[in-house]
Amino acid sequence: MSTQTDIRREVTDKIVDALRAGTPPWRRPWRAGVTNTGFAANGVTGHTYRGVNALLLSLAGYECRWWATFKQIQALGGRVRKGEHATRIVYCRRVERAVGVATADGDEVLDTFPLLRTYSVFNVEQTEGLGHLLPRACEPRRAFDAFAPAEAVLAASGADIRYGGGKAEYDPDRDFIRLPEPEAFTAPHEFYATAFHELAHWTGHVSRLDRLSKNARFGSTAYAREELVAEIAGCFLAAELGVPQSDDLTNHAAYLHSWLSILGADPSAIFTAAAQASAAANFLFCHAPQPHGPAAAPVAAAA
């Protein structure tokens, strides 16, 4: 049975690994436009998970918001698919215990402390028979105002970009990019910022710049370096192309600061990341040359 220390360590390790991997779950500049998405909640009680459980369930990577225990899923009329693995969450309640002393009046002195227990829950996407709880479209798509220079870079790259769902990611093993539909984003510049970020990851494949083998993958400090590269390259691309509103880099700067903190006291980190980001931007511009030449600004920025 897990001790209180074990539980705390497990929770902490999961969150630290996510931060090191550069995958903050709160970064999501698009609207899902579908039902049954949003903050994780219990499928039986409807209560939204709070605190550390909200983070743990967000990091599990499912689009559907509904979670339940094995028995709750059965009670809902579904069943967990064979081979699926549960996600552990934490229940905390405060308990009292005597500390072995008494007040001047003879009253026993009590101390309160948190008692942690873990529970295993499954996402509805891991089940069968609960299709009505899965994400599905619920509103008409808004018109998307495409920006021609940015669209040219996306098209000329030849990247396998698959649209749909509520995730933005690059799969290095299967070499494709997944993005929500452009209409789901809060603004066109948010779509292009996200698309360029994932496209920068795509350039690191072994068949292109072979950078991912150097910037280790998920769950390591080295992978945070790759996130830096992708974020900086995305900024370079947006700035060079003149993507509307891309001159406001406040959010980018905040994330760069966060990832630099993760990398620790490495004065060369930003220079290495900027150089790799310039190479990524140049690679993409070489496929879709721009009027002012291929990525002149990014190269200067890396110097």
C-alpha cells in the first residue's frame, strides 16, 4: 500500500515530468466547439475535479472531460475496454489526532493533518457503451480568415497535417501533425502560432534536420529544449511572414521564461535553441521563398 510520502512523490513526479517536457495543459488557444469537453469532471456526480487532480487528469491526454471509477462506469451502462490503464487521482481529507498533551484546563490538544488516498479512474474514451458522453460537434463553424503567406508555408512544407479534434501535437513516430480545425481557434493568428510551433517540431524529424534525436523526447529536461526551439521558430516564422497581430509576443515570452527556468543555469541554452530555431525556419522558407529572402530576420536573431 502506498504511503503518504509515496503518494506525494508520485503526484509531484508526474507534474515535474510534464513541466520538463514543456507540455503545460493550460495552453490551448482554441475553442473545442464540441460537447463533453472542458475541465475534467466526474461522469456520475458531475463535479469538476479541482487542485492537483485537475492537473493530473489534464496531463492524461484525453479530449473527453468525463471520468469515472470502474464501478461508476458499469453503473452508467458502459465497460472499460480490455487493456486500458487507469489514471490515479488523489482524495484528501483532514483528520484529527491527539498530540499527547493537554491544555491548562485539561482539554486534549488535537492536531489536524491531511490524509491522502488514491483512486483509479478511467476516461470515457477508454470505454465502450458510453458514446453519448464522447465529444461531438455542437455548434456551426465560424468563418476562418486565412492569411495567404502563412498558408503558402504550410502547404509548401508537404507536412502531413490532419485536422480535427481538440489536440495540437506532432507525432514523431508516425511523422504527422494533428491540429484542431482552423475555425476552432480564437483568432487566425492563434491558429498560425500553433501550426508553426508543431511544424517546427516536424522539421526535426530524422529525414529532415534530424534534431529530435539530439533534443531528447518526452519527459526530460532535454525535451524542454526542443519546446524552446519550436516556440522560437514559431515566433520567427510569424514575424517574418507578418502574420496579423504576431508582433505581440507577450505569451511567447512568458512560455520561454518558463522553459528557461526548467533548463536551469545553462547560459548557452538560449543560443543553441535560437540557432536550431533559425535552421528550422530556414528549412521551411526554402520550400516557400518569401519576397524578402529566406528567414533573414531569424538568422540575425540567432547571432
